[in-house]
Amino acid sequence: MVSKLIWSSTRKDKPSGYEYIQVITEDENYANNPMRLIVDIDFRSQFELARPTQHYKELTDSLPVFLLGLRTNFAR
């Protein structure tokens, strides 16, 4: 399932948004509480700036391009 979050932006011409893939297990062991995984195939780009400082660029370069995590970890 591809999910998309959209929220109001200060720019009137373009709403802000975020897309990711949500994987929900169908394992019988998790029937009452399915495991939800979030897959972001372009995670690093969420932190890009037009004119980053050298320190900020080094920091963002250390971030993973892909992100895989449990949905419960993102809710914190």
C-alpha cells in the first residue's frame, strides 16, 4: 500500500506532502495486531536545503537514502 500524508503549507500554491510505502503483515501470529512497516525510498531528500552549510551537508550525507522501520517507532 502506498500512503501519502498531506498537510497545509504556508505556500498557497503547493501543499506539502510526504509519500511512503506501508507494508502490513498478514501473518497468523499477528492476526489481532498486524505488524506495520514503513519503507521510505527517498528518505535523505526530505532534509535537503538549497544552500546548506558544510556541516549540514556532512550531516545529511550520513543519512540513509532508504529507510525501513516499524510504524510504532515513527509514532514516538
